[in-house]
Amino acid sequence: MIARHGLQASKALGQNFLLDEQLLDRIAKIPGSLKDKAVLEVGPGPGGLTRALLRAGARVTAIEMDRRCLPALAELEAAFPGKLRVIEGDAMKIDPATLFDEPYAIVANLPYNVGTALFVGWLSGQQWPPQWSSLTLMFQQEVAQRIVATPDSSAYGRLAVLAQWRNEAKLALKVHRSAFTPPPKVMSAIIHVTPGIMPENVSARTLERVTEAAFGQRRKMLRQSLKGLPGASAALDRLGIDPQRRAETLSVAEFVSLAREL
């Protein structure tokens, strides 16, 4: 199909095509049974993962901004009547809530250049649980490790706190660079995230602001990195958190407590 449509992965769009059918079927199984379930896929490219999701029985809505890939996806639409809806557009500018009137899973080999931004967007918002039932996403392995990192590790940072404070996040599968066409310079991994219980009396926006400030200057002590947040110093005092600690030593629960206090 790639040869027939003259497709080449675009570096500018962060594309790396995944074509190993066995591997793609394994990825489609990570969220559990997808039979007659709604699934959102971002950046399907020529449709390798799309095909695996359709084989698993999913009803797929795919957002693709690369017009070159649309004829290949149209072939899949014809092969799976009524099961695939392709939307041409930029996933960064499309709210998934406008596409579905039911719960949906998100499964995607995300374009490397926008993957983290999309992920943080899906994790945000005060309304919880979200409309999505799970996130099964391909990232560079370094980014995947940051998502599941624990305190006092070099990978632990804002991404880990935002991913873990009201979700369960796990590294589901490592993917060797040789599985892609063309092979990227880095290894990849699949992250699987399911919504958990929202802590009471916590503003998601406040937590985002706290982590942004704390990890924005991660080498500095909290008293310095949080000084731009009104009331942060007093909140640390009330919680018994030493202001001389650095952000990477605080647990996810301590960040949640700090956001609640503020």
C-alpha cells in the first residue's frame, strides 16, 4: 500500500510507520476487548495500526493531517464498511469530545513532535472521570519512562505527576527501533493509562501550575522555585514540607496535598 501510494514518512510531521502486523495486533490487545468499541486514533499514516484496530472489531475515528495518506485510508474505509471514519485535520486543534457521544479509547502511534502535548491535554481538565476510557500510546522510550517515573529518579518530573495523580499509568510494551520504517534513532515504548479516582478538593489547574513552577527550576529548592505562587511558602509550612527540598523528592501525594492547600 505504501509503495502503491508513493508514501514516505515525513520527518517534519514526526512520522515513523509501524508495519509489523503481529506487533500491531499485540498493541491493539493492550486496552482489552475492542469489539464494537469506539476508538480514537491520531496520526494513522498509511493505516497499519488502524487495520489492527479494525481487525479487533473497533469502530475507529482517525485524525490525519497528512493528505498524502488519505487515499490509503480510504481503501481501509472501503474494506471495513461503516467501521472507519477519517477526519482530515490537526489533532492539536480538535477536541475529541466533539467527535463522540459515548466513551472511547484512545490508541495511537503518536507523531513524536506533538505526542507529549496531546497527552498532557488529554490528562487535563477538572471534569473526572474523562470521556476516554483508556490511553494506549506510543512514545519515545525516554518520554515513556518519564510518565511512569517514581520520586528521586532522574526521569521523575511534571509529566509523572500529571499522569499519576488520578490515573494508573504503566509501561505496557517496549518497541525496538527496527520495527519502524524508517527506523528512528531512539527506542520506543507503549504506555497504557486508565482513569482512577479524583482526589477531593483539588483543582487540576492549580496542580498544573504547582508542578510547572516546581519543575521549571528543578535544581532549585522549593522555597525558590515556588516563590512566584502566592501562599506557597505558608502552604509548605502547614503541610510540614521542608522548603529546602527539591521538586523531584516530593511524592505525587505531596504535590496533590500542596495543590489542595493552595
